[in-house]
Amino acid sequence: PDTPIGPYGGVNLRQIWLVAIALAAVSMIGYGAIRYFGAAYGNLLAALAGGLVSSTAVAVANARRSDAESGHALMLAAGVSIASGISYLRIVAVTAAINPALLRAVAPALVAASIIAGGAVIVLLARRARGEGSPQAKKPAEKFTLKNPFSFWPVVAFAVFLGAVSLLGKIAADALGAGGVIGGAALIGFADVDSVALSMSNLALDPAQRVPAGIAILAAAASNTLTKAAIAAAFGSRAFAFLTIALSCGALAAAGLVLMLDMAANPA
């Protein structure tokens, strides 16, 4: 059903399941792209497509693959960075479509984070290119085994996680009032940023609500970035986790710096 179910505004099961389907789709796209284009660039193509729907799903899929695809941690982490950069721009696009006046509050930090994410991908690709030209690269390629792209229970578990976190965020927002809106947005952002961007953009049609709404959207984007780092640490290989956490921290640092400079130059 495409309507909220449950207390505190409920949980939209249709939206939650669509994200879960995105996870399965990203896994399948990755499986097919790897078979046709090779492990390295197939992962990037899958991440590019997946980032348009859910960067979190890309992080889950790549973390699961990082153990099986030994030696491809760099490109898998680059895939997460691509998806993250696209997700930041997707938030800007959603905000612009619903409430262009809110862009001033969210676009600078999110664009900065997207630039860092894209720059990191370029650096990683250059590093890989240098590695391919080294004597070690002439050794036989390391084999790996692709996992089943249609693993059912991980998808179900991810959907349950999304629903639980979304409901907790709404409970926090309801219980804590205005301050809880930002905390609730951050909680919901662990699972889904788009819903926060949609709701906050509608809320900020009142000019007085633009600053808190913008902060809530940025908090959701930040918590979603931390989610991808946590996923990498929990389910990915050591090299993949290190790279993904470093890239996530870089994007967060860039966004935070731009936000502080913007607030200093334009105090409310």
C-alpha cells in the first residue's frame, strides 16, 4: 500500500520495499555488468545506476562483494563514492523541484560533498591505472567468485531495518518537538534521505522554517553517509572498509567546512 501504516505518521511500506528492491536490482546490475565488462569497471557502472535510486543499496551490495572479489576493494569503494556523489546531487534536485527557496540552505554543502566524492573517484581510478602499469600488475589476475545476486533474506533484513529506523525517527521528532525534527531527520537519514528532503522541502514553504528544514536535510545526508561507512566496516573487507570510511569522512568534512563558512558569512 502507498499509504503510511502505524502510529506517528506511520511507515510507507511501498517506499520501504522499493528501496529493498533497489538493493536487489543493484546486485543484479552489478552481476551482469561484471560478467560483461569485468570486475573493475562493471562495479562502477552498477554503482552509477544504483546511485540514482539508493546509494545505501550500493554500499550494501559492494560491501557484500568486497570479500568475494579480493583485490577489487579500490574499485568497489570508488563505486560507493560515485553513488554517494549522485545521492547528494539527487537531494539538491528534489529540493529544487519542490522548494527552490530552500536551495540556499542546502546546496552549497551538498555540492561540496559531491565534488569531493567525484574527485576521490578520479584519484582512485588514477591510482588503479598506475597499478596496472606496474610489474606486479603483469601477474595473473586473481580469481574471484560472484555471489548470488538474488540473496533473499539480506534484502528482507534491509527492508525491516529501513522501516524500523524510519519509525524511530518519526517518534523522536514527535516526542522532542522542534529540536526533535532535526534529530528525527538524522535518524530517518540512516535509512532514507529522499523522504526527509521531500517532507522538509514542503515544511519550509514557510520562510521561517527554512533554516531548521535545511539543517534537517543536511543532518539526514550526513547520517546516511555515516551509514555507508558503518556498512563498509561491518560487512566489507578491511581494505574496502578503510577506503569507504576515508572517502565518507572526506565528503563530510567538505560539507561541514562549507556549511560553517556559509553560516559565518550569512548569519541567520
